[in-house]
Amino acid sequence: MAERVLNVGLVGGGAGAFIVHPHQKAIHFDGTRRVVCGALHPDPEVALEEARNWPVSIRGYKSYDAMIEEELKLPEGERMDYALVVTPNHVHFDPAKKALEKGIPVFCEKPLTVTLEEADELVRIVNERNIPFCTAHTYLGHWTSRLSRHIVRSGLLGKIRWVDAHYIQGWLAGRAEDQGVIQAEWRVDPTRAGISGCGGDIGTHSLMQLRYVTGLEVTRIQAFLETFVEGRRLDDHFTVYCELDNGGKAIIRSSQICIGHKNDLGIEVNGEKGTLIWSQEEPEKLVIHLTGQPDRVYWRGEVQADDGFLGDLPDSLMAEPTIPSGHGEAFHDAFARLHRCFEEDVRAYQKGTYQREDGSRYAMVEDGRIGIAFLKAAVESNNNDHGWITVK
Amino acid sequence: MAERVLNVGLVGGGAGAFIVHPHQKAIHFDGTRRVVCGALHPDPEVALEEARNWPVSIRGYKSYDAMIEEELKLPEGERMDYALVVTPNHVHFDPAKKALEKGIPVFCEKPLTVTLEEADELVRIVNERNIPFCTAHTYLGHWTSRLSRHIVRSGLLGKIRWVDAHYIQGWLAGRAEDQGVIQAEWRVDPTRAGISGCGGDIGTHSLMQLRYVTGLEVTRIQAFLETFVEGRRLDDHFTVYCELDNGGKAIIRSSQICIGHKNDLGIEVNGEKGTLIWSQEEPEKLVIHLTGQPDRVYWRGEVQADDGFLGDLPDSLMAEPTIPSGHGEAFHDAFARLHRCFEEDVRAYQKGTYQREDGSRYAMVEDGRIGIAFLKAAVESNNNDHGWITVK
Amino acid sequence: MAERVLNVGLVGGGAGAFIVHPHQKAIHFDGTRRVVCGALHPDPEVALEEARNWPVSIRGYKSYDAMIEEELKLPEGERMDYALVVTPNHVHFDPAKKALEKGIPVFCEKPLTVTLEEADELVRIVNERNIPFCTAHTYLGHWTSRLSRHIVRSGLLGKIRWVDAHYIQGWLAGRAEDQGVIQAEWRVDPTRAGISGCGGDIGTHSLMQLRYVTGLEVTRIQAFLETFVEGRRLDDHFTVYCELDNGGKAIIRSSQICIGHKNDLGIEVNGEKGTLIWSQEEPEKLVIHLTGQPDRVYWRGEVQADDGFLGDLPDSLMAEPTIPSGHGEAFHDAFARLHRCFEEDVRAYQKGTYQREDGSRYAMVEDGRIGIAFLKAAVESNNNDHGWITVK
Amino acid sequence: MAERVLNVGLVGGGAGAFIVHPHQKAIHFDGTRRVVCGALHPDPEVALEEARNWPVSIRGYKSYDAMIEEELKLPEGERMDYALVVTPNHVHFDPAKKALEKGIPVFCEKPLTVTLEEADELVRIVNERNIPFCTAHTYLGHWTSRLSRHIVRSGLLGKIRWVDAHYIQGWLAGRAEDQGVIQAEWRVDPTRAGISGCGGDIGTHSLMQLRYVTGLEVTRIQAFLETFVEGRRLDDHFTVYCELDNGGKAIIRSSQICIGHKNDLGIEVNGEKGTLIWSQEEPEKLVIHLTGQPDRVYWRGEVQADDGFLGDLPDSLMAEPTIPSGHGEAFHDAFARLHRCFEEDVRAYQKGTYQREDGSRYAMVEDGRIGIAFLKAAVESNNNDHGWITVK
């Protein structure tokens, strides 16, 4: 059953980058994927230098254009099997589009693009070519996110009335962008980050968690974008009141100025018959409250379908490789799960058996597009005295 | 230094009542106050019957009018020293007004009244007569509420940018009002509860906690009132986005349909230099996050002023009678602290030395009035497509 | 059905005392009991002075001998109905014995006595006279202690294999006894505290919690008593490995030198089918782990018998007066519950209907005696190179 | 700076194995190490079959003897650079010895060996040859284990009085060994596991955590080994009272029959000036209690040396690759950190610059040996009516 190791090419990820590091670990995690090449920086010479500095030997390219062109000349097994796009937001669209057009599957950071038009274009190409594309919403990779999805969609909680999805951070409470923090610099720069700072960076994660777990869509919103740090050019605090397509309501609360919060992404789903609570900083567990029952705290690795409450658990969920509970999974494990699922699709794609599905294992290009549409509506509502705007 | 025991007269609190029970314990808690009489029910005969059923012998009256009149004929030391009003909302105003007009201090449940006009009238009388009046915002009685107030007002967190005050419950997720739950019945009935259900019952607590701790006032709001339970006549879910008078913003989130939440009142205050987090369900502690410091978890009974952070702690705070940490204080302790402080003011009032102060120990009549103004603005905003309304 | 207020007389509890304060609150808590007299200090003049300084007017006596004699001359309804003994350990026996011999019920602090002979004598008198006697093991008064007892004894956890009962504090990590802390002074003085410091003060609570919850008796022990603080004359750290009478084993871990621990009393019971965990610093909940089930977290006030696991809950448990969950009960509530149950027995005693029972509501004189026997065996084992000693 | 990828050969780890999986992920984690070959099973044919079933292509061998012999014939860069021994306990010694004698560094599971003589022999060889050897005490790999070590050794807590190191599990509460659970089968079989079950499997982890963090050695012990599950041939519950070489005392508590506990390894260190608490199930944080200070909760990724308490933090600690706090590290990250540090030493060894050091980054062969000596003393004490035995 041994297969060859799958090859990944990087777009972005040079020195000072952050998100490339967990991706790198997630790629190598299982021993069945590896990084083989990269266009690591917009400056061609820096790009080559960074490639030479990579911990192990990889093929460096001056640009992603060059990488796409040259890699395709290599024999299968040697050349890049999929591209990972980890550039600032404004450089997602172009490399993703070019790789897709050459038939190369793409794993792309979020928010998907800077404009809705670009997002629409990516959706079009992906659908036309039936090619694997992952929008990197990491937190879907937690096993408990998958269990949450199953529980809410199983109807155990009854009709969903209210959802609170939040992602609260504190790292931008001061002017980090003026203190040489590269990660801060581009995130607060409209030319690189797009129309929303906090909303784009983490509000989209809250939205995705809400949609992934509940299967509900946000139809109309009133949005409140604040910029608490003086002189900052984008929002650093982002609150949205939402109507859902089942008649329920939701709130999305995101902030980057709440000192003490780290990556406090969480979701609470309140249904007519019960509540589910999940937090990414304690991703090993989820809590269910059912009328007449005590709190039920489920731990990854300990969940049993025959507990009298959960009903049948999907085979796909139970078959996910995990470690015994009490030996925690965390961020890298979640990241690795996404790449592991994506690997499966890339292998199917190469064998000609790939069929796009419903986004139950990772976020699809359409999910990325909805994030962009949501941001657009949020900014419009905010600029319109916080009135109602339809998300479309 | 032994003083005579102070006498309390009850308005409301007959069989099926809830809030009278913690009040009763809070009154007796220290051995320096006791219940001596009551007009326990609107029906005169039931009122007398209920008084006869009281665990120990008290004077029963057919009505609060009768009680006020008759008690004043008794000698000092025997007669009621202050009145406790624990009726449904629509019966706060009249007994409170009548007692005050006879010079009897009043400890009154919240929300203060049903209309703003009534609230204005009580404010007027209390000021005119310089008489003790407490609006029963219990949670101010937690020692850690008082410490929170000191910390935020000391400037340790810098300028306040954002406040999240919430009070989430789940007990009205079903139609409790149709199942013989007296506490539910009147709370969802506009004729008894007033213009807002969830907002009036617990939203006002969130607001009070915000105002008490930060010293900031809410100036303008957009409000979202939901009624999730079909057929219910008042809101059971209440979200308000707020502008504060220092330029900061806040959210007040209240709900009674979130299964699993009990009395989940909490506040988080985010300043330019740090964050404070407090929750009434774990009232023994509060957490401070300061840039460059680990989380600092303070426990009631263990706090020391010379820790290099807190600065001087007010004598009044440190002198509050408490028990050593690890032996928890809870709801009854908080309730008792309010009555203890009120007792002090009543004794001063009887000696002619009472001066109204700033509400640092319990909520004043003005605080109650602001709660009513807030509810009025919230309903107006909600009815006006959630547009901005000024709180006044 | 109003009854007269029951009268309590204090032995001990003058200035600097600690435990009298929660007792005082617990006595007054319900409005059906009150303090009416006291012999508050061994020095007759101080005793009278302290009584004059009591917050409200009480009858002061120069000695407990005088108090017992004089009170009995007063008419029923005016005289003391029961005595509360809150002196240092070496002054428990004499006043308790004298009160009992005059037919006055006694509520006595723990450890019961200084010697086993004294304890035997009290047991003898109490049984002979069939008179109410409570050993003040406060923590039994938590509603969740009672629920724990029911769950373990119901067999839900199967046969009990292992019990970990601990009580960890940190307040004696330094030489508090040299810094004017009265509470420390007598606790580390063998002439006043008895043969064990930490073991007597808090080890006995661990033992009592174990026995109360499980119904098992400790038969044989190996004990390790440490004195970590130089110059201290009694143990400040106390570990005991136990054999139980059902063939199971247990550990009792107590310490007063673990900085950061406050009153960290807890118990974990491991049976063949499940585990129960309870902690007095979070007394509102208990956790049950059953094979194949998620953690089940029960909250006081939310427990329902028909949850498919608990089976029938005793009426006596469900009838205990409590407040809704989320409005916490804590130390004073637990203390009050003991006095409330004791009040019931005192009233029955006065009516001639009292029958001593099984200690399901508070610790009996026999429970106090077992604590003393346990301490004696622990010291003997420790002095005997930690070899096995039978508790008898 | 790019280096070639380092090659790892596996001894053990075929189907049904557990610990090989986290090792595999830890090996590949950084992209600088990989599995290239394996002798995966004692049965030669199964061994080859298992190798063919490995997710990617590796060289399969019939035995570790064959693997060691054949690999050495391959050119550097292709051949195995270090061996990972993940067999049951009784098959640690032979392959480790043989690899070491051929100059191949060894990463070996714990407990190190079955007898003390074997452990002594490995210590001798490793010292003689100055060759990298890691005993796989995973939990040292948590960043917070390293911070704990720094804090305790810095003297911040003062002289250490008492240490509580525990590792509690519940997975052997029933007869898992009779239900086809391979992991249970060999662990309770004296011929494969050695003289202690619970003590060997997890008691040694508690001991190692104690020694790693405090730098103290256990000198004398009284041990209590229990077998709660009927018919089991080794202990499933293991409690040891310890004397430490600084005059302090400690307890090591391990169990495998406490239902609900997963991998509950934790340590509490009580010094004269403060306390440190750490738990591997929440490895992102540690808590310090200092007299006069609130609880201080430190989070990996947020720790700053200039907080006024920690003093200088070692460069090596601060330079450890981690991800920002709030994006959790967990079991695989800890495992990977050990392999990453070991890789560094293997590379130095290959360059001839390796010097054995003090075990600050992973457990040395000597640490493994002390674990075996401890087990031997524990069994001896237990068999000797729990009397004192010196660990040597």
C-alpha cells in the first residue's frame, strides 16, 4: 500500500512569515507529504536566498510564475503535486489562478481574495476544472469541530435559534505595526489586507466555524467595525449581528485589542432542545447541555456512539486518525488533518477519480468566496450607519 | 457597642415567590436585622394567611397601605425600620413611593419601575427627603465586584475601549410560563413585567455591572430584541450595541433561552493597558491581564495591596467583613453585604447623620432610573429597525 | 406554623476568634435561630467585655459553668436551647460534657476532644441521654456532599476500590504562629491542639468526608507526619495510607504548607464502574465518570432523578432548601444547613420525639470519636517508623 | 544552511502498536528527519509484510540484527542515522545495545530495561562511546516542562519541601488485557513488562518529571503496589512515599484504574516561598503561587523574562521553536521537540563534536537507569511490608 511521497510547492513563506511554519509541519506530519520547492519572496534574489536557507534542500524559484512553469517540466513524482499559497491576502488570487489553470491543485490561505470578483473567478475555474482546492480554515481540522458538526446537524439540539461565534485576540492592542512586527504590518494595510483588518483576518474564521458546524447561511447583517488603535487604517474590532437562513439569529464577535486573549475562537450553538459549546483553545473537548441532563463533556478519543445520546456516528469521523485522549491534539494536528484530507483528494485527482464534495473535511473555494461576500456586506453596513445589508 | 436589631417589613414575598428567600437570609445573616412584618400578597386574606405561615412569628397585614400606617404607630425598636419591596415589577412604584413619603427607607427590587415617569418620581422623592433607598442589584454585593470597580477606576487598565457585559440564562428556553412556573408567568407578561422581558429582568443587571465597575455611562444604543419562544409576548433575548461617554463602545448580551446557562452574568473590560474579567458564577475570583505579565488571578480574601500592581486599596474595601479565601462567599453573602451596607445608612438616617453618596456600596435610586431609561431606548431602537437611540 | 426563634449560647468565640463568625451567620441565616448569650473568653472580665461588644445585645457570662447554671433558671423561650462550643480543642470536652449532663444539646467544633478517653465519655453520655449532638464537620453541609453520598452508596460506581481524600492549605507555610496570628498560635501548640496539628485540624475533615460519602471505615493505616516549618512543635503535613473495611484502599493527604492552596478539600472515589470527584472550593458541582459516557457534571439545583443514571433521589435530599443553580451556595450555606438540621433535632428533643439516627445530615458524636481514634493511630504509626496500626 | 534529511530506523512498531505513531509524526514533523527502514515485528515474515504496508516506501528487515548489519553497508545519507526502539519493555535492551556497539545513536522507549543489570550495561556503553542516547520521556518535551525546570531551579520557590508527582489513568479499570487490547496485554505480563506494571509504565514518568523539574533525587522510599483488577499479574496502582536528597519529601501517585482519568500526569512543587503546578493535559500553561501575589498563570508563547519575577530566562529556552500562544502545542509537539534535540546531537556526533551533557533537553540513559532502580526498590519495599528501601 506504500505510496510515493507527495510534493508541495510554496508560494510565499520567506523569513518573517508565520503561517508557513505550521503548514510546513502539517505537510510533513504524516511522512507522506513534503516540501520540494518554493517561490518564497516577491523579490527574486531574496526568493532564491530564502530557498537556500530552507532547513533542507528544496528547489528555489525567483517567482511563482517561474515555479509553475519549471515544475511542470519535471517528471511526476519529482515535480510539485500541489501548491500552497501563504502570501499576504492581495497575492492569493494571481498564483492560485495560474496554478489552477495549469491543473495544479491549490491549498490557499484565507481570506480567499481581496475582491469578490476575484473570488468568483476562482470558484469558476475550480468548478470548470473539477480540481482540488482548499481554503485554509484550519480550525475545521480539529476532530471536535467535526464532532460538533455532526451533533448539530443530527438534530440533537433541535432547531437552532441562536449562534455566538467569536474570535478574540489581544496582540494588536498596541501599535505592533510600528514596532517591526511583519505579521502586523500587512494585516493593517488596506493595500495588502483588503477592505477589513480584524474581520478579514479572524472574523472570517468565526463565520466559517458557524457555517461548518451548523450548515446555516448568514443572509442579512448589521455590522459594527471599530478602529480602537489611533492611526490604524483598518478595523481592529468587528461585531456583526446576523440573520440566518433558518430564521435564527447569530452574532459574530471578533477583536484584536482585547489584551489577554490569544486565539480565542469559539462557538456556542443554542437550539430548542440543547446547547453545544466549543473553544479552539481547548480543542480536545466539547460540551453539550441537554434539558434534564447534567453537562456532558465529550473528549476526543473517548466518544462512544452508544452513549444513548449521540446516535450513530459517521464512519468517516470515527476513522480519522487520532491519538488516545489525554494525549492532546492541537494546532498542528488540526492543520495536518486538512493537508491529510487534501492529499487524499490530490491523489484521487491524479488518478482521475476525484469528485468535488460538500466541504465536510475542509473549506472549499466556495466557502472562501462566501467569506469575501460577508466582508463586503459588513463594510457596506458599517458605512451605512450599521443598517441591514444582504450577504450575497 | 451592641445595637438593637433592625426591623424589616416585607411588601410581597408570599408563597411561590423566589427573591424573598435570599432577601430573608440576607436580612438575618448578621444577626443585626430581622423580618418583623409583611404584606405578603395582594389578596388581603391570603396576605394574612401567608404571614401566619411564616417560619417565625411576624405581624401580618392585609395590604402595604395598612402595614405602613399601622407600623408607624408602634414604638421605635418595635416598628419596621425599612421596607423591602419584592413584588412583581408593576408593584414596585406605589409601595416604594408611599413608604418614602412616610419617611421609611426602601430596599426595592429591580427593574425599579415600569415607566420612566415613575422612576423620575422616586428619584425626586428620595432626593427631596434625603432618605436611604437601595435598588437591589445584588451582584454589586460580591466583594470581587467592588475590587473590579476599584481596579478599573484606578486606571490600571488605561483608557477603557470596550466592555462586554452579559447575563445569559436558559430557564425560559421552553414555555415555562404555561407550566405553572410562577416566576416565569409574570416575567413574560407585559402588564406585570413592563416593556421588556429579558432586558428588564437581566439586561438591567448587565448594564448596572458595566456602570458600577467602569463608572462609564451608555449614551447611545442600537438594540436587538428577539422572542425565540413562539407565542411569548416579551423578548427572551436581548442584545444591545452601546456607545459609552468616554468614546469607548460596549455590548450588552442577555438571553433566557440558552440551555445550560444558569445565571451567567459576567463582565470583561478591555483597556489600552489591560483587561479585567469577572463572572458571578465564580465570584471568588477575578482575572487581570496586563501586557507583559502572566494572567493574574485574584481571590477574595487573598488580595494584598502591596503586590506591585494594585496600588493602595481603599480602606472601605479592605474592611468589608469577609471569610478567608477558600471558604467561598456566594449569592447570600453578596445579598447580605447590600443589606449590611443599607443597615448602616438606615441607622445613620435614624440618627440624622445620613448623607446620600455615590453608590459605591449599592445601587441608588438613580441607578434604577437609568436602567428604566435604558430599557425604553432599547425598545425604541428595536422598533425602529434597530437604529441609534439616545439613552436619556 | 410559625415557631418561636431558637436560642443559642456560645462557649468561646471572643475577639480574634475565627470559626465563631461563620457559626454566627449560620445560626441567624434562616431567621429561626439566634445567639442570646455567651461565655466568650476564659478570662471572666474579658468574657463580659466581649459580650458587651457583641453586635447586638446578648447575655454575657464570666464562664461556661456560670452560663449553663444561669440559663437553666430562665423560662423556656428565653433561655439557651443549645450550646455551641467554639473553643480551642482542649476546651471542647469540659463544656460539652457539662451542657449534655444538664440536658442541653451541644453543637461542638472538631476535632472532638484531645484524648480518646474524653471522646469515649462524650459518646457514652450522648447515647445514655439520647440528646442531639453535632460534631461540626461543615463540609457535610454542602448539598453536593449529600448528593455524593447518595451516588456512591447507590452502587452507581460499583464496588469502591480507591479513595483519595485531601485537604491542602498553605497558610502555615511560614511561621504565622510567631506573627500574632491567633488562629495559628493554638493550632500548633500541643497543649491546646492535641497530639496532631495538621492532622487534627484538617486531616479529620478529609477522613470525615471519606466516611460520610462512602460509608466505609478505615481499619488500618501507615502514617507520615511531617513538620516542614522549623521549630514548629506539631505536624504541618499529614499523609496516611489506609485500608478500608471493604478491602479497598485510600489515601488521606493533608497539608498546611502548600502555598497557593486555600481550603482545598476534595474527594475522589474510584469504583469498578465509575468515579466521583468533588471539591469544596467548587461546591456547586460534582463530576461523575462512567465507562462509555462523557464526563457528567452535576450542578446543585439542576439535578434531575430521571436522567437515566441517578435512579431515585431521596426525598430528604430533594427537599433541602436551596436556591436555583447559578446563584451559588457556599461556606455559610453549608454551615447553615448543619444548624438547620440540628435545629430540627433540638425541637424534636424538646418535644420528646427525638431519636438519634445515622448521621446522614451532620456528623454525630461517634463520628467525632472516630476522628480522634484515627489521629491516635496516625501518631502511633508515625512514631513506629510508619508501620501499620489498627484504628480502633 | 540546508542539511540533508536525517534517516531513522525503527525497531518494533508494527500493526497494533501505539507509541510508534506519535514517534513517526515527531520524526517527520520538521521535514528534517524521516523513517527509512524498519524491523517492525519479531516474526520475520510479518516484519517484511508490515514494512510493505508502511504508508510510504521504506526498507523492511526481518530482524533488527539484519537491519543493523545491512544499513551500515549503505552510504551515509542513505543509511539509518539513528535507531528508534519502540518494542515492549523486554526487547529494549538487546537492540539498543547492538546498535550502540555499532556506533548508531539510539532513541529508546521507557522503562529503559527490565533489569538493573541491563540498564547498567547500557549506561556503560553509552559513556564509553560518548554516543547520543535518549530515553523517551516524552513529557520533558513540553515547553512548559522546560520552563518549570528553570523556575524551580532558579530558586524562585525557595527550598523545596514537598513534591506531588502523579500520573493517573483509567483505561485498565476493566480487564482490557482479555479483550484483545494489545497495548494492555503486554503491559500486564511480567515476562514482557518487567517487575512492575503501573509503576513501570507511568510511575517512571512521574519520577522523571519530578527529577527533571526539581533536580532532586529520591533516596529512600516506602511503596504501596496494588492490583485492583482480579487476576491481573502486575500492579495497576502504585503509590510511593519518598525522601529527597535535600531533606524534602515527595509522593508519587500512579494508577491505571481511576475511570475518567486519561493521561493525567502532573506535578506540584511546594517550596518555602512558593508553589508551581503543571499538568500535561493542559500543557500550554503553568501556575505559580507566590506569597503575597495572586496566582500567576504563564502561557507558552507569552512568557516574558522582564516580568519582575522570572529573572533571566535561558537563551536555550527562549530559542525553542514554538508557535504563538493560543494555538496550542500538545503531545506531538512535545514528542517532536525531543527528536529535534536528538537530531541536533546526532548531527554533532556525526561531525565528531558531540559532548554528552546534563539532560536538560531530554532524558539520558542514566535517567532511564534511575527509573529501573526506583522500580526495583519499590517492589522490594512493597514485598517487605512497605518498609523503607534505599534507591540505588
